Amino acid sequence: MTAIDSLLDHVLETGYGDLPPAAVQAALTFIYDSVGVGLSGARHPRSAQVLAAARAWGSGNDAQVWASGERLPAQAAALVNAYQVHNQEFDCVHEDAVVHPMAVILPSLLAWAERQGAVSGRELILAVTLAVDVAAFVGMAQGAPMRFFRPAMCGALGATAGLARLAGASRAVLHNALGIAYSQLSGTMQAHVEGSPMLALQVGMNARAAVSALDLALQGFEGPKDILEGPFGYFALFDGQADWARASAELGRTFQITRVSHKPFPTGRAAHGALDALATLQDQGAFSPSEVTRVLLRAPPLVARLVGRPPLPSMDANYARLCLPYLAAVALLDGGVGLDAVDPARIGAADWQALAARVAVEPWALDQPNALAPQRLELALADGRMLALDLPQVLGHPERPLPRAAQHAKFAACCRSAGFDAAASAGLEAALSGLEGLADVRSLAALLAAPH
């Protein structure tokens, strides 16, 4: 069986009753988490620019922009909301696939469900779960270092599959929709290298592509079929060194939503190991920031590649979120990395510069080019002491999950940053916790506008 056929079968033949309780709970958890970070993403200064541009693409009442409450055509709302989910690097990640699955998937599915109506909470949970499977299994098949921005592109394929499932599409329509989505995939790692705001907008553009792909397929438009293993399919053109047999061994047995990691900090996931270790060592009270003479993170090559960039005196927020020396310095000085850690005022304070100069990343000699763990943090102090902490897995990973209290604290902080008062935040949280019982998810969507 071809790779695309196995995914088509999986998406079409899996029902809600086939989901184990752990998969349903994980879907609820990461829908909850993604809504929170998507609301908070409205605080990003460029969100207003993206929304202003989206208005120029046409008017409509299909779906709501999260936090602002403005209504747009479904494609435009999906783009803006997906951008908001990823623009602070606070959204969840599937580490084995190196894919932020929910950033494309949830905004696409909710925008379409708002436009369509009569989509139940259970249908949304199932579609999200299957969409994450498609995104994750395609991502896990890649063996070479990333050249293209996999979170956006794998996310688009997953979102398209989830949308087709919501629509009750036939096998032919699903196959065509995936081919049309594949033909629109976009996003390279150049935006990551430069710390460009286009990184998150690539996620938004692929969310828009997923919605348009299903719309075209439902009208009978045909797309290419052998989009994974064909001579110009995903496996040949993007990243490369694909091994579908290895990657898909758990297809239909382990739902990949259960393998997704939380992000406890609003930064690139590759920086989380150092921030996790610094927080642990600081909690032990063994040193003060002024005593630190050197911070060395030993980590897989991907970590050094993604966040080992030099700090700059005047950095864009997007660059700073992916700059470990800056983030480590802020964590030491502020006792953590919060939503305001890369705001212009914090970057411009300059109190971090001396500490950042003492932070370095040294790559392990590993054969896996896309691994994010294990990691080891070593801290040298002025009195000659050396502190070290080994991290087989980073906080938030399924094998070291973020505690429920921390999940709730993150959601509450995100809601506050989007202008939600305690009552509005509690009402939204209650609706999300009762998602399985919702007859129409439009009642949830109605709660995604900040009260004015």
C-alpha cells in the first residue's frame, strides 16, 4: 500500500469510538492550549498588520478572528488565527516530527466549522486527532535536516485531511483536496535563519491553503494524487531521506496527539532545555545571576542550529525568541521567560548583554539531525563551583508532562494578555472542558472574542 493510500484509509475509516481515552484527553488538552496561545497572539504588534491586510482580501461573516472578534471569510480568518497561534512560539510541538501541528490545524478547522455550522464537539475532536496524525506521520518520515518549514507544510496536509473529515468527504474528494493542498505548500527555513516574522505567517498561509483546497475539491476540482512518494512528491522534494515504513509503523495504533509536547515558555522549543534547567537550578537557590561566569548547553545539532544564534543589541522580537543567549540571560535576570520577554522595552533594556555573552551552545555528536534531546546544561560560577543538570527530556514532553496547574496558569496568562477578564476566561475554559458535549462548536467560537 502506498503512503497516501494508508493515510486516506486511516482518515476515512477511523471513528470517534476508535479513539482511546488518552487520545481524546490529549485532543482536549491541546485544543485548550492552542486557543489560549492563539488569543494571546493578538498582542503581537504585527497581528494588526496581518489583520489589516486580510480585510483587503474581501469581506464576509464566515468566521471570527480570535480576540478581536472581527469577522472575515473563512480562509482569511484561518490565516489570521493561525498566525496568532504561532507568532509567539508558544504553541505545542510534536518533537519527533518537528511539527507544530495545532497552529495550522485548529484555526482551519474552527473557521470552516463556523462557516458550515452543525459541527459537534466530538466531530472536531476526531478531525483534530486525525489531522495531527497526518501532519506528524509525514513529518516523522523525513530523515534529513529541515530545509523547508515543516510545521507549516505538514500542518497544511493534516488540516486538509481534518477538514475533509468534518465535511464528510468521499475518498476521491479527500484525495483531491490533499493534492490541491500539496500544490500550494510553502515555507522555507530562511525565515527561521533570519528570525523573520514571515516564519509565523507561513503557518497562516498554509492554513488558508487548506481551507481553499477543500473548497475546490468539493466543487470537483482534481489535484495530483501521488503527492508523497511520486517523483516530485513531498518525500522527494522536501527535506528528503524519507522512510515511510519506519515512520508509519504506529499508524492506527498510537494516535500522535498523545505524543505532542507543551511549551512552557513563549520561545522556540529548542531553547526550552536551557530555560527548563536554569529554572530548576534557580529554584534550588544556589546562585545569583551576578555569580554566573559561563552557561554552556550541550544539545543535539538541531538545537544549536535553531537557537544558537548570536544576540544583537537591537533585535526583532521574532529573532529574540529564537536566540538562546538572550533568552537565557533574561531567564536569569527575571526568574523566567514570560509573555513580555521579547517586548521592545525588554530587549532595549540592555541589562542582559553581559550575561548573554557568557552563554554558548555546543552540539552533541548525534546521528539524528532532527532530535531535540537529550540535553545537558553546565553553569560555571565566580566562586569556582560548577553546576550541571541532565535533561533526557525537556519539560512539556509527554514523558515529562507539564503539570495541570501550569497548564491552567499558562491559559489564564494568555487570556489576560488578550484582554479577557476573569469571568470571560472562566466561561471559555468551561466551554473548552465541555467540548465533547457541544452540539455545535459555533457556541465555542462565540466566546473567542475579548469582551469590550
